[in-house]
Amino acid sequence: MNTKENKVNYQPLLIFGGVIGIFFAFWVYLIASKNPFIKIFDTAIYNSIKNNNPVERQLTFYWTQLGNTLTITAFTVILVLFLVYQHNYVHAVFASLTMIAANACNSIIKNIIQRQRPRMDKAVHADGFSFPSGHSVGSMTLALVLIALIVVLVKKKPLKYWLIAFCVFFTLSIGFTRMYLHVHWPSDVLGGWCEGLAFSSLTSWIFFRALDKKQEKEKKE
């Protein structure tokens, strides 16, 4: 990665993050109030997912481990240490605080809503409450943090686009595995994605703004 930042039009992130945050709050309300639409939504998606192939189930089980708390946390710690090593301190603070805030909020909401998980296959184990999906929150937040870092640190466009595409694939596929394995309701996954999007969009706006101010200060000096 190149440490030279690229100019980014970050203003839409504030509006986008705010809109997604409002939708997430509305989604939380629908879940908490047990609105009939949620059951219709979950049933429609579950009925369209066939998970009776043992090979696919095993592969999905392995892939979903990449989105668990331990894996995401370990990767985040390595990422932050690498950014500090590269003297990208603003980037390191952005990555660490975004991940901490999103996951802390997720834990609080889980314990307030206390939604039960779907009936799971005994071969698949998952603890805690169901909404929002922790794997979806963690993978989406991490993916958006990485995308923000890629945008400012990677200059080669082909590499930049491939890395961004992989980040998008990663979070979408992790969310899908949670539905495929029936450890989360589809509405849990959507809620997790929205929570991660809201947090990372708003903190990315702060991050890009901080970089702009830092560059302006350096120019004056």
C-alpha cells in the first residue's frame, strides 16, 4: 500500500450513513415489536435457500468461521498494528474505534432485544441472541473500514478495484452463510449489515475529513 492519500469526495457518506442509520432504527423497531412483516420476510427468504447438500454445508461452515468474533478481532488487531507501524496513526484510530463502536453497539442491542435464534442443526453451534447478526455486523464494518483504507492508500486502480470487490464479496458471503446454516434469521443478517454500514459510513466521513484537515495543515506548514 502507498501511504500517499488520494483526494476523496466523502460528503455523501454523511447522508448515506444517516439514512442507513434511520432505516436500521426502524428495522430494530420492527423486530422488537414482532411486526408480522418480519415473519413474512424471513419465511420468504428461508424458503428460497436450499441447504440439503452436505458438501455445500461443510464448505459453508468453514467459510462462516472467517466472520466470527475471534477471527475479526485478530485481523483488526493485526491491521491496526500494521497501520501504526506504517505511521498511519489517523488510519489506525479510525479502524480500531469503528470496530469497537459497532461491535459494542451490537452487543447492547442483542441483549435488549433478546431475540431467539432459529431452530438449528445440531451439527452447527451458535451462542447468544439472534438479532442483529454479529457475523454480519463485524464483517460489514471490517469490509467498509478496509474499503476506506484501500481508497486512500492503494493507488493502482486495478488492484484497488479487485480489493474492494473482494471486501464486498466477503461481507455478503458471510451474511449468506448465517442464513444458509440457519443460525440467524434473514432479518438478523439484514439488520447486521445495516448497522455495520451505518457505523462505518459515518466514521469513514469523519476519517476522510480528518485526513483533509491534516493535509491542509501540512500545506500551510
